[in-house]
Amino acid sequence: RNTPVQKVFNGHLRVLNWEFLDAYENSSSPEFSMLAKKVKSTVEEIYRNHADIGPYHKETVITAFSEGSVIAYYWSEFLVPKYREESLDRAMADKQSLVQRWNPRLRNPMLKVESVIAFPVDPSIAHSARDNSCMFSLHAKEGEVTSFTTPGFPNSPYPNNALCYWALRADASSSISLTFKTLELEPCRDDSDFIKVYDSLSPVEPHALVRLCGNYAPFYNLTFLSSQNVMVVTLVTNKEGQFPGIKAEFFQLPKMKACGGTLKGDSGTFTTPYYPAHYPPDTDCVWNIEVPSIKNVKVRFNMFFVLEPGIPVSSCTKDYVQINGTRYCGERSQFVVASTTNKIEVRFHLDQSYTDMGFSAEFLSYDSSDPCPGKFTCNTGRCIDRSMRCDGWLDCVDGSDERSCTCTEQQFRCQNGWCKPKFWVCDNVNDCGDNSDELQCSCAADSFKCNNGKCVPNTQKCDGKDDCGDGSDEGSCSTVGQTTVPCKEYTYKCRSGRCISKQNPECDGEQDCEDHSDEDNCNCGLRSYVRKSRIVGGQNSDVGEWPWQVSLHVKGQGHICGASLVSASWLVSAAHCFLALQGIRYSDPSLWTAYLGLTDQGDRSSPNVQTRKIKRIISHPFFNDYTYDYDIAVLELQSPVTFTAVVQPICLPDATHNFPVGKDLWVTGWGATVEGGTGASILQKAEIRLINQTVCNQLLTDQLTPRMMCVGILTGGVDACQGDSGGPLVSVEPSSRMFLAGVVSWGDGCAQRNKPGVYSRLTSLRDWIQEHTGL
């Protein structure tokens, strides 16, 4: 009960009758010392006059000053008995009481004080603040950008067990724009290193703008705005790890005078302040929108990021947009809010902490009798193409585009009336919502359902025979204490020659083989940049998002095919890319150049990009250019690549690896096919799903072979995945590693909405790849 507790508070107060001097920015100046002495004396006087504070005060340190008239920042340390801790917290939180307790006639009549504010902080941070070795004070220069880095960046890692502190200032009546150009810290955990930015010179939680950890791609939006002319950046590190650190830059800009306004016309656009930078805190904006009187008005939010840590989107108690009495917050895909008149008011409220990118919106006038001319109107007011009506995908958030539909021959009618593509039947995923697409697929009670959909008697499970045909009835059959099983074509073989029953054991972070060979050669399938940009509904890839993606060029023709990097010297692609065509022998390695680390086809000279010539091309000898069976090739580079943040190999699966029906996969590429057609400039991505082989074979009239796998697109309104011939089909495994599941084979890899795409199945061709590459 009487055990003393150490408490530290960070705070600030405003001195009304004092003018700010430039010398106050330098904590070593005589002027700083003189004013700090006066302010410290004032703070101590305030504490002394408060019975719940004065007896426990140990020390106060003045840390900084800023304009307005003068704002003084300080931290105070207390040693208080445990039973008095709550009383101290209450007293320090009572801003009004702190000011009233100070009697200016007693000690320092020169200082007229108001706004005494203090917040509890971690004592260890306050103690670290006494060490000035990693403390920096920077002032923006008019018309210039000022940069700063963590100590040693980029040649050596930032220090462990450190608190680094950058006080950023701008001229009076200015605000600060801060951008992190590089941010590579320890991966995020509860106790990992982190950067925190504050809208104050006092690093206290109520003024925190953002907390950052891990690493971010170079083009991730990390720009933050201050509400005043000061900002603090802190780096708190633990005792572990070696990581590069940060490079940041800031500049000053005129303080925002007003936010919002009146918008008139048939249509127009508006955004949050400084969009897409993180909006400044402590702001209120109101837009009054008016369209011609004979029309109604609606607002469409194309991008919406108003997310506050720990705040449920159902409450929206901190930052929010308010329209028609309803609050909106969080991270939302495109949505529409309509008015029943020609006027609408949009309110945007921001509190003092944690900001986000904001929104990009447009207002539109519409005729209430025909709100979406030539299009389908969702019940929410959103307009979509009529082709999306009854296509099997919920393009309207409320599903109104899929109600009261007549299904086509290519579609399955769910019991709830929805129409779904037939290739989603029996794929272990409840696409209908009422599970009716999976009802006729289950096995009898005394049977086992194989991963490929086949049913076998329970008595045949774990009997040492592959009754399913895909080995799934023999998977995970080891008994307690038994680590190995008889080797079969469906069991994973360790380097020792022993086999284990565990499915997909390779590179899963667990040593399953006695010789640990299942975890060898696992430097693959991981992205260096774990934070991706927030593009809602977008298909553009980030730099470094798919670091194994290769672009294969032919001189004079540009990008022709895709490929996947599987080691420093080897690529995997499709054999059909190297067929002779129009008199050109594409099997000649000298024709080809491989570009690695490439995202934008128009930026092949980027320092991220590595270029290699091809030493040899080996196509599968059984490749059939009519059926596209065995559509696989490996390419050896003339010289090995250097692995970087944007050039990394993807993991090759073992021949026994199982990619289950219904699993979501990713296809990437620039949309090029051997047959021609224009591709995209930026690397594209699409999420797709593995289809039941039996169902797919029926849809494709028995054109599938065991070397092929079927996928279907997952997004309504998309007629083709932007895959390349030869490009990767990627599976994200439970370990977060990515494995090459397939190679784009037929056409562009996805075809139409009701027609599956076909890929070469890597597991069926794995032994051939190993034979020719040693991998």
C-alpha cells in the first residue's frame, strides 16, 4: 500500500505575456536557460500549491519552447505511494485546477500562465530523454525541403535500446508536411521497435498522429500534416535486431485557413485536406453542395480511409464523415450517399490524434426517376454496368444486382435464387450463401471426401494405398510416436530417404524430417515489403509486391511473356512462349532479355531493375502445341541475379504438395499473350480460385490432363485476369510463404467470367524441373 510508484508526466503550458525568440529553439542558448528557469519555477509553484501533487514531486525538466505566445514543454517526475496514485492522476488531469492553484503574486509575477496540460508517459522514455546523444532539433527553411535519417543510415543499422527524438519546427503561421521516404524497422510485434509522430513538441498519446513499425514499399503513402508549426518524431528501440532505419523529409507550408466550402453545379469533386497525404488533426470541414433545383444530389466516395486505431466503425466516435445524420468512418470500398433534394451537407470532423488518408469524393446530380441512365441502380444508389446484373458476383454491396435473376446455361441456380458460375460448384466454398452449391458434393457418413472431390470408404483411409488418386486419404496418418511412414508417391520424402505423412511440410517453419531437410533451401517466397498500398478494388501491383515476377522481352517486340524467378540463375515459364511463330524461332535464347524487379514497363531503366540475357531455354520434350499438355519450360540466365528487396525467388512446391480445391490464388503479369493484344504498363494482379477438376473438365469438354489445373476469377465485372503467358500462379501458404502453384498456359490465364482459365500444374511437372535445374 505504501510502496512508492514512479510516475512521469509530459506536458505543456502557454505563457501569455512573453514573446517567442529564435534563440528559444536552441536548448543550449542563454535565453533558453533563462526562460526555462522561470517556467520551471512556475510549474514547481503550481505543484506546491496542490496537496495531491506537491508532496510527491521529484523533478521537472523544461525540454522545448514554441510559438503561441510561448508554449513551454516539460516533463515532471513523481514518487507517490501506491494508494495515492489515483489522486495524483486525477489532479494532474484537472487542467482548470492546475491553473487556478497558481498565485502569480507569490513568486513569478512576470509570467502569466494558462493551459497547463499534462499526460502520463512511460518513465523509461523520460529517463532516456536525459541522454541527448540521439536528440535533434530541425527548423524548416522557406522554400526548401529538409531531410533527416536515423543514426548511421543507410550504411549501418540504427542503435538498440535507444530513444531518438527529432523536434521539427516551422515558421509561425505555418504547418509541417512530413514524409517518410524509407522506413525499414523491426517487424511489427507488441514489443518491437517503432516510430511515433506527434502533433506537438511533447510526445504524449493524445497528440499522437501515427505509430509505424515493420517496412513499407517506397511508394507507400507516408505523408503527415501538423495542425500547428511543430511536430515530434520519436524512435523507440529494444535490445534486439539490426535494421536499416528511416529517411524522412519535411517542409513548411502556409497553415490551412479554412476547410470545406460551398460547391455548386451538376457535378464536381472534393477531397479531405492535402489528400492523399494524411489529413491534419484537430480540424472540422463542412461542404455545402447544391445542384440545379430540378435534380437530386448524391455523393460518391471513390476512396475512403478514415480509420482510427481501436475505434469500431459502428461507433465513429473520433474522426468521421457525417451526412444526413449518419456517421461514416473506417476503411470502406466505394459507396454512395444520396439526398432526396438538390442539397446535401457533408461534415468531416477530426480530433487531436491519429489521422488517416481521408477521402476522394465526387458529387453528381441525378433524376430521381432514372438515377443511373443506361446502368443498373443498386438499392444503395450506386450505379453499375448492366452486364454485372445477374453475373454471379455481388457488385452491389447489398446484393441487389443478384436478386430476381434467370440463370444461364453456364450458371448454377442457388436455392436462394442467386445465379453462380457452374465452376464454383463442389469447390468446398459456400458461394451461394446458403451452401446449396455444396449440397450435392458431400460424401456419405461412412465415406471420406478426397481433396479432389472423390468419395472413398472410410475403411480405405490410411490403409497405405492412394485410393483418392491425389493421396489425400493417406495424408497425416502417422500415429503417436511414429514420425515416418512407408514411402508412396503422395508422401513427402526427406533427404535421408525416409517419408513423413504430414501434408505440405516444406518450408512451413517446423522441422518435420529427422534430418530437417524439409526446412532446407527456404530462402524464398517472402516479400521484403510487408506493407502494401491501400488501393480499394485496384489491380495495380506495388513495387516489390511480387519480387519473383519476370518480364521476358524480345528485341523489337517488347514484353512477350512472363516467367518466375526460382533461384539466382533459373526461371520457370511456359513452353508455348518459345514456339516458332511467323518465321521467328523463339526457342533461340539470344532473342530474349529478362527484366527482374520491374513494376512499370515504361521504367525499365530504374535502379531497382536487373537485366539478364538468357543462356539456354529447355522446353518439356512432351509439350503438345495443340493440347498445351506439358506446357512448361525452364530458362537459365547467363549470369546470376543479385537478390534485393524487389528481386527474390519464389518457392517451388514438392511434387506431393497439395493445393486444395477452393483455395484462393494470385495471378500477376502485364496482360501479354503470344497471340498479341495490348498489355498494361503497371504490373497487374488478380485473386482467383482453384476449381474442382471434374467440374472444370465437364465445362471444357474433357480437354484437361493431369498436368493442368483450372482457376476462375473472383471479381465481378472483370473479363480477364491480367496474367502473362508463362507468368506465375501463386499460392500464399499458412506460413505466409508463397509457392509457385502453376504457370499461365491457355491464353491470358483467366478468360471470361463463366469460362475457367487453365494453368500448367507445377506439382505434376516438379520432377522434370528438378532434373534440369537441380532445384
